[in-house]
Amino acid sequence: MPSRGPVHPSFTGENPVHRPQDPPAPAIRRRRHLRNTTITLALGAVLFTVGAVGLSPVGSGTPEAPATASPASGQARGIEVMRERVRRLPKDPVSWADLGMALVQQARTTADPAAYDRAETALRRSLTLRPDENLHAEIGMGALAAARHRFQDALTWARKAVTTSPATPASYGVLADALTQLGRYKDAEEAVQKMADLRPDSSSLARASYTFELRGDTGRAEALMERALRAAGTPGERAFALTHLSSLAQESGDPATALRQADAGLAFAPRDPGLLEARAKAHAARGEFRQAVADHTAAVATAPLPQYLLELGELQQSLGHRAEAEGQYAVLRAQETLGRAGGAPADTDAILFEADHGDPVRAVELAEAAVRERPFIAVHDAYAWALHRAGRDEQALAQADRSLALGTRSALFLYHRGAIHQALGDTGAARRDLRRALAIDPSFHPLHAPAARTAVRRIDDTP
């Protein structure tokens, strides 16, 4: 495992992050949506952008939807309120920026590329009204660029926001997210540290948790996410923290704890798609497949994101429900066609889907384009798998090594590298990676975990 490097004391989870001499940060209210898909969740899908960790533009007065409402219905009501505001105040740049941010979050939830275009129109209207030092619009444009996986643009906007308001934590949140996805991990840690110094709230603690998760220190990641949960001021923030606590438990092979955490969140946010996804994975790991399918289906119905579609399809395929799996894959193909038509680089879900269920050569093409825009560890992993599936294993191994260079504890990444080692005839390295993947999480993937167990048996049975 590579050296962790110097650890910021504030991130250790042993001491509170508190600097009394720091100026108070402006209030940033919560308008909630989860990761992408990231984000992300597999680890690489975890994308902590402005919308992903509950930061919204400074001064937004839109109330959060009740926890029992669906995210889509709450967003629709909030957007209509903001549209009415810009009709009344057409020359107010803050109102236009708030509308733009709300539309970014709607696009994340609905997977509708047109919503991104509407968001950009609103944000650029704000910038026309206030071209310079427009913090709201700069943060919004950074979030929009990140949502579109244009992370160099996100970095540019984040730096503008930091220049406009060096004491606003949200600016450093956008900066940290862009730097992380661009593979500049040390710089990202420094941005998270600055954010936490300004305000050690649920959002900054969640980002600090992710910093340790990337480095493979799941103990500290969990401790910091527990602190994020305690610091949560809204149902949305609590739901976010519980989702990731469930994921951390699941990715450590503890489905019982994962299920408890997901249930705790769903008790007050029963339609939250991230929590439904987390509970589905816990049920599947426990062999409770009917409940897993039901929760995955509910997550897709609420937020038809590629991540959820692929997970449900592969679960159905693992159960022998080929027609149901193909139904999810068809929707995913249609979404990806729309995304590519808009010029957006492929996400890891699209690359892995193409590698496993489509054309591996096309998957390599998508991955090559994606890694140029986003040299993040999850993209290197997807690129490695696409190369392997296309029969280019020596190149695949180099990418797989890069995906694990931080010491990330990812069973999926290790499985991918183990399969590549096996294809190259290095059975010793293959055995190590495959066994470690299964030790981390025996149910890490509905199709690949059984394949890993079969591969280990075959290697062990080989004289």
C-alpha cells in the first residue's frame, strides 16, 4: 500500500475541527441530493459535488421538501417557487443562480440532459446580470460542470468562487471535488482541510471522510461520517450520512450493519433513492433477493440513474431473470445514447456496462476519452476492465495498478486486477487479489463475486 503521507490533524476524527479565530462562514442552506452517481457510489461513483453533499447557493430561501415526499416532487415544487421568484425579480442575479442550482440537482435526479441546459441558461443569466464576483453563480457553474464530468471547467469556476469569497466553505467544497476527480488528491485534501477549518459541519466532515476512504482507511472514514451524522442539521444531511455509513459497512463485508444504517435513514426518508440502493445491497448480501429487487426497483423509479439501472439489471441477471435484466439495460442504453449525443464524457457505469454487456472495443474508446477528462481512480479501474475485456491485458494491468495506487480498499477494483493477472498467467498475483477482494466483501457484485470464488477454486486446484 502506498504511503499515506502527512495526515491533517483535523481529519483524524480524534480531535474536533475548530478554529475560533476563523471568520464565520456565510450560512449555506441545504437542498439535498445524493451522489452521482455518482459520486458515485461503488466507490468511484461517490462524487461529492455541491449538490451531492447538501451545499446550495448562499442565501437560498427555498424550504426543504418534507422527508416523506419523493425527491423529484420536492424538487419540482422548489423549482416552481424559484421560477416564480425570477418572474417577480428578473434582474436579481441571486434568484437566477438559485434556480440554476436547483435545475442542476433536478438533472442529477432525473438523468435528463435537457435539465442541464436549462440550468446553464439560468446560471448564465445570473452572470450576465452580475458578471464579476457573483459567488452564487460561480458555485453553481462549478457544480454544473462537475455534474457534466467537465472537471477542468469545474476547477476554473471553483477557483473563481474562492477568489470571490475566500471565507465561504462551499467554494472549497467545489474546489476539492474537482481536484479529486482530476486525480490531484493532495491538493484536494488541502481544500477539504480549508473547508473544515472554516466550518466543521456535516458537509466538510463528509468530504474528510471520503478523503480517508480513498486512502483505504475505512476506520477513520467511518468515524468522520459518524461525526457528519451527528453534525447534520436537516433530514437530508442525516439521510446522506446514513447512506454512506451503510455503504462503508457493506463495502467492509458487514451487511447487518449496512441494513441497520439504511433502515435508520429510510425511517424518516422512505423514498430516498440512495438509501433504497444501500438497503437493496444489504438485502442481496444476506440472500434476501426479493427485498433487494424491490428496493432497487424503487430506487430506479425515484431516480432512474445509470448506477441504479445497472445494479438492478445485474442483480436480475444473477437471479436468472434475463428479460427483466434486459429491460434495465435497454433504458441504460437509451440514456447513454442521449448523453453521448450531448457530448458528455462517459461515466464509469457506462464503461463497465459496455465492457460487460456490450462491445468491449467501444468500452475502451469511451474509457480513453473519459480518463483524459477525469483521471480519477475509478476511471482507471473502468479503463482497466475495458482493456481486459478487449483482450489487451498488459495495458489493462497498468491501469488497474493506477486504480489501486492510493491504497483504496475496493473489492471490485481488486477483482478486476486479479482477473487481469489471471489472464496474464500470474496465478500467484491473481490469487492474492481475488482472495483479498472476497475478504473485504464476499458479496461485492452479483456477477463478479461468484466469478471470483470460482477463479480462486480453479487456481487452488491447479497443480
